[in-house]
Amino acid sequence: MELSSEAFEGAKQVWSEAIRLLRAAWPEALAYLGVTVTVWSLIDLQVLADGLMVPAMIVDFVLAYLLTMGLLTKGGLAPGGLKGNFGGYFLVSLISGLAISFGFVLLIIPGVILLVRWLPMYGLVLADGEMGTEALSKSWEATTAKFWPLLLAVLAPMTLLAVPVFTLLYYDFSVIFLEEFSEGYVETPVFHLVMTTIFSSLGSLTVTAIGIASYSLLHDSAASLNEVFE
């Protein structure tokens, strides 16, 4: 499918489904936002020691898992119960995370492509019980003809995720510049630290919801919803 009015309509459908899922799983969504924003803000502000970063990452990961489970179960996408488990979720997260990160480091575009093509993977793992590379392969196949609407749908949360990176890079380069040419020092403002944490958590939350929405729209049991992509 080329970038056209149909692609925009498809993106609107993805967002509509993502909003429905978030409304259904609002306790998990609020818990994820509240805890991650609070913990990472306290670490960035050095209220909590940097040594707590690893435990914070574990908490973040577990909350993302609970959020995904909530979106699937409360969204009515696993009427017979979840067939996958935390082990499968962890494995596919590890594989896709390394690949997507490497893609972003290389040229950015490969990372974007992988992120879009693997959006439905968590639904395939937890709701369908697919494992590892099989889930990634089926996700790739399912999104072959739906790339543009999914890309358009995920652009906003990807922008949110990019804000913290560019903000911190700006202040890092400012520090390097001032240390090189003057005796000044630039410290990242508290407001910016907190806002970048909020943007990062919102971006992660939204990408997760869009991923499960894409699974819902592309799944065989949701044929009526899938018509928008044809």
C-alpha cells in the first residue's frame, strides 16, 4: 500500500483501536505512567542513586508486561486466556530490542522499519502463544501490505521517544562546548529532565498500545476490522 488517503484512514483506525484498548486497561496504563515517570525523574534528579537504574529498568519492564497483558485481556483480544507467558515476552523483547536498537544506531531508518514491522509481535506471543523468531516472522508477514498506515500511526509516539534523546544531546554538547571555550557550566534544567521523562513514558505507553491495536486489526479473528487495510 502506498502512502495515500487509505493509509491515513488505516492510521486513524489503528489510533481508534489503541484508544479503545487504553480505556479498557486504564488502571494498568496509569500505573505504568505514574511509576515510571516518578522513578526515572527521581533518578535523573539524583534523589535516588544511579545504582538503582538496573532495578528501575526491571520495574519498567515488568510494568510494560502487565500493561500489555491488560490491553490484551481487558480489550477482549484473548477470550480463551493468554497462551503465552513472561518468558516468551522477555525473549522476543530481547531479540527485537537488540535488532531495533542496532538499526537506529546504523541509519535510523532500518530501526524504524523493524519497529513498524514488529508492532503486532507481543499480541502474537501472549495471545497466540508464538515464540521468539516465529512471532517476529509472523509479525513481519502480517504487516507486509500494511506498512504505511502503521508507520503513520506510530509517528507521534516515536517523536515523543525522540524528544528525550535530542534534549539530553543538546545539553551534553552545550557542556562540552562551554568546557572547551569558557569556564561556564550548563546543567540540564529540572523542568526539562522531568518533561523528557514524561515524554519517554508516554511514548513507550503509546507504542505498546499501537502494537496491540495493530495485532487486533491484523488478526484473523478480527476480519471485519482488517478490511480497512485492504
